[in-house]
Amino acid sequence: MHSIIPLDVGTFDALPKQTCTYRMYREVTYRAPCVIWSITGTRDNILVDLGPPDPPRVLESQGFVMLRGERQQPRAALQAVGVDPCQVRTVILTHLHWDHAWGFHLFENARFIIQKKELEYALSPLPCHRPAYYGKPPGQAQFVDYLDRLTVIEGDAVVEPGVEAVFIPSHTPGFQGVAVDTEKGRYFIAGDAVGLYECWETVPHIPSGIFNNLEDCYRSADKIERIADHVLPGHDARVFDRPSYP
């Protein structure tokens, strides 16, 4: 049976909380973790997301101060839980924003699973969303150099028995979460579709502060409700209260 290990690969020193919570906390910032998820018990050593670039690039391209100690280096974080990047065969990308999709070069033997709608939008986003993919001023997003390594899917898809990519347009038009069957029910890696536990614990649920279609956000929250027993958010330090799930 599977379990899920959250890996800490960096900390935004002062992320505006409103990016996770629609129309709330306009003047509030918080220390927000960047997370890669390792799914144990899989044939292909599946990971979810790749994390952000190094701190100098984050500051230059996005204007955010990101802290990253030696243990938060992606390779070190993976090796600390016994994962060799060369043995990772599958990476599921929730979306292609810069803080979740930098690190393709570490996984020379992996395929990268992305929704078709996400790739199409990332290649030609609306001007207001372009910095989230390409930085400010616009540069080259890393995924553009790895198009031949992308496995493009449409809608929900079983990646391995017990691990399913689930299409939940919300934070981005082609967003996907990952449902993982465990001995204690189905855990759902929601990523930025549910930025904080607070977003899910509040009823009605709080949408992300970044989205294209607000109705999609609510429809996708309803879908998560139907299929998941437990939800893991994208930028909440509380995910590290436990070394693994369940």
C-alpha cells in the first residue's frame, strides 16, 4: 500500500497570503513552504511536482525572497528519504507555474505527466498570468526545453494502480491533483488548488487567489469532496507535522 512523504524544498520568506485565499488577507504575508511529494510503494518511484528554482533566480525573476538550506536542496531532500533522482520514472506535475515546475534536469530517466489543457495554456497564457510561468520580465520557462519528455493526458487517468491524476481546473485552467490509495483511505495531493488547510477546513471552501474561472474552482472543490478522504494542501507548513501520510 502507498504512503506519501512531503519534502521541504524551500521557503518563501513573505508570500502574500491572498495568493492562497481569494479576497482575504490582503495585507498579510507568511512563511510558505515549497513542497515536492514522494509516493512510496510505487513501481516508478512517483513524485508530484518539482519545486522552484534556486533563490537567486527566484529573486531575479519573481521578486520573492526564498530561503533554501542545504537540506532543502531538492536532491538532498530526496536522498534523505531514500529516493535517488535517477531512479524516479514518473513525475506528475500539478501545473506549470515556476514554483512547481523547475528541476526537470534532476530526473534524467523520468517522464513528466501534465494535462493537455495546462500545457496549451502555459504556452500562451493571458498577460496577467504570464509571469507565473515565465517570470518578470518574461524569460524562458524550463518546461519549454523538455517538451519531448512530457506525457500529455486529458482528464482523469490512472498512473499506476492506486495512484490517479485527477483533472481539477482551478488555480490554473489545466490543474490536476493526485489521488493516492492508502491503508487509511484516499489521500488527495491538492497542490495550489487548496493552498492551505484553512482553505479546506472553512466551509464553503476558500478558492485560490489565483485562477481563471471561479466557477471551475467550486466545481473542482466539489469533485475533491466526492473522491477524497483526506486533503493535502500546497503551501502549508503543517504538512510537515507528520513525516508521512497516512
